[in-house]
Amino acid sequence: MTATAACGITVRRDGQPFTPASSNELAAQIDEIQYRTDEGPCLDSLNAGTVVQVDDLNQEERWTNYRPQAVAHGIVSSLSLPLTVDGETLGALNLYSDRVAAFDRTQRENAEAFAAQCSAALALSLRQVRQAEVQKQLNEAMVARSVIDQAIGILMSQQRCTATAAFDLLRTASQNRNRKLRDIAAAIITNVSGEAPQPRPGFRTNDRP
């Protein structure tokens, strides 16, 4: 029988822990017990950024709500290791076993090495997500600017004023009506053209010069 019966990874999303990956349903169930009871070794590791090793749950005095439920699922020992990115603990690697003291020195060293690999993968994933978010925000800003520019052009023609004066009219209307500047601009375009504004497309990262 192998020392590890199940393995799962815990991360936070919108302040709440969840399990994005697990070796089997048992790991997901044990993680979920901890989320539901708001206690357990994986949450301690995630919150404190430290390794939490449990050799025998039957001898533990911590986690009075989690412990009996985990034992009922056959879990006796566990090892939780923090996943740290740029000094911030963003997740935890959780190993569960049906054997007492399943995680000896060699097992723990192997788990720490694997946790380091998981942290590197998590850092790469987060970097990609953040880059995508920045690109999305840039595209939204460009689209909003296009709509506002169109409305400014309409006001310049209607009011026979400069672009600065037309923008001031938009800003005043936005403040007085407590509406976003883009929404005011879109309403002007729709009122004049009879159609919703058709802004220029935002930047695309796969475009070639």
C-alpha cells in the first residue's frame, strides 16, 4: 500500500478556498470538509504559510469538527505544504494517507520538491491571468475612448465648438445625471444615428505589422 491515498491542491478565489485539482474524489472530499468546517491542516497551511504535518489524527486535539469526519473517510495522517509566489502564500498542496505517520523524512522532502514545482506553475498561471486582465482593461479603455471621441465629434458639429468644449459638455452631463461618461456618449450617438455606437475594435495581441 502506498503512503499517500490522495492528493489535492487548495487555492483561494474571491477570498474563498477551493480545490482546482485533485488526484481522486477522496482528496476533494477531505478538502471540502475543511472548507465547510472552516478548519483543518490545509487551511492552517494556507493561512499561516507553514508546513502542517499530522502523524495520527486519532491522537490530535486540534480541529474538533474536521478531525472525526476525516477519520470517518479513512484518513489518518496528512501533510500540507504552502504554495508561495513572490512571498505570498496563494495555495496549499495537501497529501492524505490511510496510514499512521505515512510521511517520513524522505516523503516530506519529495513533497516539498513537488510543492516548489507547483508554486512555479502557479506563478506562471497567475502571470498569464494578469496579462490577460491588463489586455482586457486596455481594450475596454480603447473602446470607451472611441465612443467618447465619436460623441465629441457630434457635439462639435451641433454646437460649433472646440473638442475641449465638447468634452466639457459631456463631462457636465455625466456629473449631472450621475452616469458614466461613456454611457452619455453612447446615448448621443444612438440619438443621432438611430443605432448603437460601433466603436473601433481594441488591440489584438496576435496582430502582425
